[in-house]
Amino acid sequence: MSRHQHYFPSAPMADLFTHEPPSVAVDTSLEAAAKIMKHTARIREAIYLWLKTQGSRGATAGEICTALGLSGSTVRPRIREAEGTAPWCHGRLPARVRKTEIKRNGMRVYVVI
């Protein structure tokens, strides 16, 4: 018997700014997802715009965290959304960044497409 279930939005998303962040059916996870929901689009855009300033050098998730003062738990899902690979977005977000084969400090480098 599973002790938790993964969260999947019940309805398709209308646009980039109205989707619900992922969570599991645990009170603390649902609460955290609800708190960040109104900020996800802004954070995703901030990550994209900062990554754009890095040009072909790109940046790792760790570098993004340091530069923008965000936690990895906030940055990594926003990167997945910007890649267009986030399962909770059902492919509704366009791919704007890509993960390269390059690694720095053991982390993949992301660049703007």
C-alpha cells in the first residue's frame, strides 16, 4: 500500500500563469504548493531572464540558486517548467531552456534556447 500519492492537476492549464505547482497529498506539501502558486510564474521568468544573461556559458541549478537567492527546491521545478518537461504542466509550457551535456561541480548546465 502506498503511503502517498503524487499530485496531478485535475483540469488542463489555461496558460503559463494559472497552473498549480506540484505537491503530494500531504498537508505540508499541499500548503507549500498553495503558498508558492501565485509566485511560480514570476520566479520561472526571473530564472529564464537571468539565465539569458549568461549567454552560451549557461548556468547550473546551484549557480541560479546563488545568483537569485532561491532554494534548490524552488529553482529545480521552475527549470523543469522552463524546459517544457514538467509532468505537472502536461506539456503546456513552451521549452525555453535546455539541459546541456556540460557539467560544472557535478551539475548540468542549462542554456536558453
